Amino acid sequence: ASVPVLTIDGPSGSGKGTISRLVAEELGWRLLDSGALYRAVGYAAGAEGLDLSDVDAVTRCAQTTKIRFHATADGSDTRVLVNGHDATDELRTETAGAAASAIASIPSVRQALVDMQLAFRKTPGLVADGRDMGTVIFPDARFKVFLTASAAERAKRRYKQLKEKGLSVTLATLQREIEARDARDASRTVAPLKPAVDAVFIETTGMGIEDVVAKVLAVVRP
Ligand code: C5P
């Protein structure tokens, strides 16, 4: 039988990142943070001084950028190396999120990242976090979840996350940025953010992390 995959798709701030990590740990499965790949390409393109709307240049950048995930010695954190440089902190900013969203609307950029994503599928299983995991990359996944939360709640969660990382943002600005990014992700023609027809919907507004993790695990182990 094929290696089991659990896809977790949803908009930014829906808690996908945290939930996917905890669920993968609990199952002992590998984790694919596909957003980090788009963020890494956006970051690399910026570092090279590319115009993010220059399709050919950004596509070449997506094809050549070396992205490595690497666990810290104590295993508590994953660092992202972009062309050998630890860009983890830069990748978490909302600026990097916006750059990722811009280059993610280019079909040839998405195509350049397909094989890298498929390669994460290894025994005993994979938790894949993103926007199109259940629809485009792993349409045959055994388990599919779509996480949502109200825009206000998602902005609040991101705000808390960024604050904890010491980044200075205002809640109002962040909510505007998140809504703009979601609107772009949902309206693009290639791999738009939309639930797979066979995904289990989990509305997480007002729910604690533990409860969401339990609900997602129940999809895999009913
Ligand atoms: O999930 P994260 O916020 O890190 O994703 C950053 C951006 O990358 C998203 O706003 C989206 O535009 C893009 N993305 C995507 N497809 C994925 C994951 C992320 O288009 N599978």
C-alpha cells in the first residue's frame, strides 16, 4: 500500500503550522511545511534583487534555490537553510509571507516545487501542511483536513506568534495584510486555496490547540 499522507490545508493563521507539527510528532510521521518552500523562494528572489513579477527570473530562482530543513541538535526546532544561509527568522515575517504569496501565483514556480514536495512522502507517513496539499500535490492522500478560523481570530493568533518572536507589528495592520494575502491565495487561478471535496472541515475559532490536535488525530485514528 502507498505511504499514508494527512494533508492539512487552510488560510494563514488557521493554526496549521503548530497543529501539523504536533500531529506529526504524535503520529511519528514526517512533516512537510510547504509554505516554507514558497517563503524560501520569495526570500531568495528578494536577496538576488529580482523583480517578483519577472516570471522567468523567479522561475529560474525556484528551480535553482537549495532549500534544506534541518532539526536543531536538541530536536526542538527546525531551521530552514536557503542556499546554505539560515533564513528561518526572516522567513517567518509577514513580509516574507507576502513575497511567498506573490511568487506562489506563478504556475511555473509551483511546478518547480512539486518534486521536492513529493519527496517528503516516506514511511511511516507524512503530514503535509499548505494550501493545495489535498487538492494538487497529494490528491490521493488517505486523510485530508481543512482548518479554518475567523479572520479576526487568525490575525490575533499571528499577532501573538510574531510578538513572541520579538517582531513589532500592530494588530490592525496584520489583519489587513492577512486578509489581502488570503484574498490573493483564494482568487488565483493556479492551485487556489480551497478545500478538497473529500476534506474534513474543522472550524477552530475559540478552540485551544490541544482540542484541535485531538480532532485532527481522530481523522487518522477514529
Ligand atoms: O503557510 P504559509 O503562511 O507559510 O504560506 C505562505 C504563502 O505561500 C501563502 O500565503 C501562499 O501564498 C503560499 N503557499 C502556497 N501553497 C502552499 C503553501 C503556501 O501557495 N502549499
